[in-house]
Amino acid sequence: MTISIIICTYNRAESLRRTLATLIPANVRDVLEVIVIDNNSSDHTQDVLREYEGLCPDIFRSAVE
């Protein structure tokens, strides 16, 4: 079974970073998928997304609307 968590965000980079940090514990990586939809943020949200794509490529996905 896979658990999918879908997050929509807009200009909340630091809040997104804190949220992702709490959602991605090492012991659930085999059952978790995190998808973040960025609604064309103008802050550093894309930097946060790239960071987590690098840290957790097996469970992390992102898209820009």
C-alpha cells in the first residue's frame, strides 16, 4: 500500500520546508509518496522543492502550475 500526500502551495517556502521535514521520516519511505503542486510562487519555493527532490528522489514529486 502506498500513501499519497498532495500539497498545494503558493509563496510559503519556509512553511513548506517545515511541513516536508515532518512528513518524510526514514521509516515510512517504502509506503509514502509526497506530491507538491507549486501554484507559480515568486518566493524561493522552487529551491525548497529542488532540495527535497535531491534528498528524497524515491518518494518526492513536484509540479508547477
